[in-house]
Amino acid sequence: MATCLVAGRAAADLARPSGKTILTVGGRIRNTNDGAEAIFDLAMLDALGNTSFTTSTPWTDKPNRWEGVPLATLMAAVGADGTTLRAIALNDYVVDMPLAGLDVEGAILADRRNGVPMPISDKGPLFIVYPFDDRPELRKQAVYMRCAWQVARLDVL
């Protein structure tokens, strides 16, 4: 199994998903499992290590508990080697965000809200969320725009 150095530590090549693929990561990445891309099912994302926080958003009527893999962890797992992360949603919404700062800002790729997987009809299966209640400095339009829901693909540029 090949390894490479990611964020100061070795990262192993990725296994293939055994369940339904819910995320494709492409672009400038070093760890792949499907040609030049990395594909993930829910179990693979969970295995990277989930975190959770409770926060309100402009799109929900009350604070919710969001759970998912930190975007910085996911980027380390795929060996991201770029400066920008592009999120592409099922509805073709596209947003670019800087890779630098994802760990500090606490962005996650949430797959559960209040302990329940999110259906496509309600912002799922994946939703980029920031801990707005814990980090008031993130409550601004430039960050809100990064909160894509129905995320299906991430590209490292």
C-alpha cells in the first residue's frame, strides 16, 4: 500500500466503498480509489472521524445538532494539494472556498442533523456547515455562501 505525507503525517491509499457512493472528490488530490478521483460511501466518511456541534443557521428555524467529518480531515485523507475547495451540489450550485482555515473555522461535511441522516429533500445527504453560534465572526455572507447543501462533489483546485 502506497503512502504519502499529508499535513505532516502519512496517509494510506483509500479503500473502495462497499455501499452507495454519496461523495466524489477530484482535482489536485494524491489519494484516490477510482481512477484519478476518491469516492466515498457514508461508512467511509464516518470512519474518518465525525465531530458535531449545535448551531443555528440562516436556513433553519432553531439551533440543530450537526454531525459529520471535518472538511480539514477529509482533505487530509485525500491528500489535497491545492488552495481552493470547490463544492458542487446536486442542484448544480457551485461555491469555492479557501482550503486554508478549514480546520480553524471548524467546517464540517454534515451527514446527520439531530442524529438523523439528512434526505436529499431536506439539505442532504451532505451539507457544509460551520459552527456559527460558537464563532460569531463566521456569521457573514461570505461564509454563509460556502454552506452548500446536497453536496455531491468536491474538487481541489
